[in-house]
Amino acid sequence: MNTPISIRNAGFGDAEAIFRLIKSYPDELLARPVSDIVQNIDRFMVAEREGEVVGAAAWAVLPEIGKAMQPSVEIKSVAVKKALKGRGIGTRLVEAVIERIREFKPAQIIVLTFTPDFFARQGFVKVAKEKMMHKLYMGCVNCVKYDNPFTCPEIAMALLLENRE
Ligand SMILES: CC(C)(COP(=O)(O)OP(=O)(O)OC[C@H]1O[C@@H](n2cnc3c(N)ncnc32)[C@H](O)[C@@H]1OP(=O)(O)O)[C@@H](O)C(=O)NCCC(=O)NCCS
């Protein structure tokens, strides 16, 4: 029950476990192929318990036209093993990812999510999707779940950082 859980940077050897974790939430998360996870493994953190990957969280840098030095970073693919939900693992993962992202000094961290209350606890506030057109063009246009980002039920949220102009 009280087995220690460590949060660490992901490595290639974690890719298949991350793949399975994300795939276990088809309604909440966009599936990602193993090759995509491998190629972005340096943008993943995992939670490990007794050698098993029991949680994952990732981020992606979004382009910012006109303010190249003020990009937004998206947190994505946050998943905790179903049997271990509600024990603070998700919070620890997202806190660790935020700490890592802060080092890059982005203007904001964004998320599109079905669990706004979870992210609100970490300081995220709801924003209009129109405020994240870069995300809509980079990701939502290729979405296979919904035909229109403005009617997609995911909630757009942002954590505004001190580096904003
Ligand atoms: C959302 C998720 C990552 C949370 O992980 P977790 O380890 O269960 O979360 P924690 O135990 O750290 O919970 C922290 C707080 O958020 C709350 N919370 C957790 N999941 C929640 C949810 N789905 N909706 C609302 N609140 C939630 C918890 O009740 C807890 O509140 P408390 O501190 O008052 O007790 C996990 O439930 C999950 O993998 N969900 C499926 C995938 C998903 O929706 N990912 C997020 C989209 S990117």
C-alpha cells in the first residue's frame, strides 16, 4: 500500500508501458503510437513503483508566430494506472512536469482536458479556445475524435507564468 513511488524522466525502455497507459484511457486521451512516444521520450516523465511504470505525463512546445521567444507549452498524455488513481500520483507528475517546463521560461502552460478540477488544483484557469489557436492548428485539426474544436467537450486551461510579456 505504502510502496514508494518515484517520479523521473522517461527513457526508451518506458515507451511500451507509456503506450499501454495512454491506450487504457481511450475516452480521455488521444492514443499515441509507440514511435511517437519514442521520438518524444525526452518530453515524458513517468511515475515508477517497484520497477513498474504506473503513471506518465508529457509536454509539447507550441509555435508562437510573431513572439517566437514567448511560446506556450502544452501538458498532454497525463495518465495514472487505474488501480492507483486518487493517491496523489497525478499531482506529483504534473508538478514535476511544470517544474521542468518552467526552466524553459514559456509564457504559459496550457492543457485541454476533461478533468478541469484536477488541473485547477495546480493553478490552471479556464480560457477560451480562441486564445490557443496555435494548439488548434497544431493538434486539433488532426483530431480523429471530434470534428470541431469549438464544440469538442475538452476544457481549455492555462497556467499563466511570470515570463509573460
Ligand atoms: C486525471 C488523473 C491523471 C489524476 O491522477 P490521480 O493520481 O488520480 O490524481 P491525484 O490523486 O493526484 O488527485 C489530485 C486531486 O485531483 C482530484 N482528481 C483526480 N482525478 C480527478 C478527476 N478525474 N476529476 C476531478 N478531480 C480529480 C482528486 O480528487 C484529488 O483531489 P484531493 O487532493 O482534494 O483529494 C487520473 O485520474 C487519470 O489518469 N485520468 C485519466 C486520464 C486523464 O483524464 N488525464 C488528464 C487529461 S490530460
